[in-house]
Amino acid sequence: MTTLLEEFQPIFDRIAVGALDRELNRELPHEQVRWLAETGFTKLQAPEAYGGQGISVQQLVELLIPLAKADSNLVQILHAHFGFTPLHIFNPQPISDWWLTQIGDGKVISNGMVGGGQAADGVFTGTKIYTTGALFADEMFVVTGRDEQQLPIFHLINTTTAGVDRKDDWDGIGQRLTGSGTTEFTNVVLDAQREMTINTPTGLFTNALVLLIHAAAQAGIAAAAVEDATTFVRNRSRTYGHALAEFPKDDPLVQEVVGRARIHAQAAADLVRVTAIDFDTHLHEAAGLSTDDDAYWEVYGRAVSRIQATSVSVSEHVLEATQQLYEVGGASILQRTQGFDRHWRNARVFASHNPAHYKVRGLGNYQLNGVIPPVDSWARPSRPLIDQV
């Protein structure tokens, strides 16, 4: 029986073929996103009734890691698409049938969460930044207001709607092809039937899942870096007079560098996989509870703290792996056409999304005082889960 990875690996391989050239020439992967949609990759989470396969988070990350190895931009483009879909599976709301139908039809959904704007009388005007994936998406979910708990109210907006202007103005040092630029909304008419909230037990897990997807992308970056370094060293004949072997591939120092990089890459991938198994468990537990119950917040705290710890650790492993690899060669490994720099740059951008020191402090506070670490601006105010001493 063919596994999901065996089914989609040929697509990942096809994506990988042009990844370096796209990076060097800054060619946005519009075609590659469509390949993933047309082959059914983007609808795998949807239940079978909607044309998907109802895969778990564990199954998802097992595919996202090799996709990121092929081109991490693709995972980042789709992070919101995959991150928000479980909300509609575990805690359906009026918009959920529409959402899952769109996913099943191969539509790609991106985000418009960060930035300002105000909806008034069914019309929205505002500017959203970091609208990752918007240039490739059919629909965007856009924060248009806040509810009484200050949680976001979203509207699903078609990207071709009058008044929607998606800009290719992301100028970060990495993840340059993700379409993470600005989107302007000018007098966009909102459809009341496309309103959505995250104020549900599993909805509050959404950003934690996004962090896990980011970690999967980083694990894929490390795997790609190790593979590129391996190919570079195996094909390299030039070495130094004080080297320990005639060829770099036989040099113990070079072997140690590659070996350590592989350790970091493997550790990152293993952390993501184990955390995904735990997350599936926490997600199912939370779906059966109410946010009014302390039991829910205990489950939520375990899930969030687990992913925060994984996020920090994976970033550390991947940044070390992608930096160490420069030690396997001389000036030739620094040539732009080699593209080695993209691995570190892409990993650095992921690691900077949510600065690690805030996560580490939050984890320490959770460990000592039982205060749930915040993962985003949507979170219920921090509260202790154990009695203060």
C-alpha cells in the first residue's frame, strides 16, 4: 500500500529541482503552489466527505518536513491554510462547511491577521502586514474586529474582490518567496455568511499549531542544508596543505562537521514528530472540554508549553546546523550561486517570528508558577493553574 509520503515525494522532488534558481532569480512559486493544490496535497486535512483524507497533525508534519526540505517557502506559504483547518473540523461553526468545501475544492487560503483596519456597516478598510501566502491564495481570512473577549473576528475575503490589493513588498533577509508582504483593503464589502471566530476549545490551539508547522519547516531546512553540504563535500577535490586527508570527504574534521550537522537536523525532525503526536492527543482532549473548565486550561497549558519548548529547541538545532556547514569548504562554499546562505537566512526568519527569549521566560513562569505561556495576542489573559505560594 502506497504511503502518503511515497505518493507526494515525486511532487516534492519536482519542486526541489528549481528551488535554488527560484531563490537566485526571485521567482515566486505560483506554479508550485498550484501543483500541491492540483495533486490534493492542500486538502489532506479535510474529512473524506469533503474530498480529503482527514489526516492527523502527526501525518501532516511527516509531509511538511520533506516539503520544506524541497523548498521551505512552500510550507510557510501554506502555514495558515493548514493551521486553521482543524478549527473547522473539531469545533464547527457556521462558516466551517464553506471552509472545508473550499479546501476540498483545492482552494488555497492565507491570512490577513496582523495590522490595522476597521469594519463598519459591513465594509472593511485597513492595511494588513505580513500577509504570508496572500499572493498565491484564493481566499484570505482577515481580522476585521474583536469580540467582547478581545478575540479576533475574521471574515473570509476572496483575493480578487474589488478593493483588495496584494503587494509583493516583503523584503526580509529570508523566506523571500513567501508573499509575506502588505495587503491593502479599501471599502471591501464583507459577506456576513463568511464571518469566523476562534473562540472555541480547539480554535485557541490554532497559533500553537502554526508554531509547530514553522518548526517542521525549520527541520526541513536543516535536512536540505545537510544534503547540500554532503553533495558539496563529495564532489570537492581541492583541499589545504594542512588538511588531514587528500580529499575533503576523507578529512576527519570535515566529517565531524557534517556529522554534527546531521545530529542537529535529526534532533530537530525528531522533536517535531514527537511533539505532533502529543499535539494530536491534546487537540482531541480539548475538543471534549469547555473553556469554562479548569481541565481545559490544563490541557491547553500542556500543549502550548510543549510546542513552545519544541519551537525554541528546533530553532537552536537548525541555526547551528545551517551555520556549521560553512566549515566544510573554503571560499567556494560562499559563492552566491551555491545558495548555501539561503538555509541559514530562511531558518533565521523562522526563529525571529517569535523571539526565543520570550518563549523561554514564559516556559519558566509556567514551570514555576503555572501561568500559561502566551503564544499570540488572542490568548485568554494569563492565569495560574496552581496555587501561588
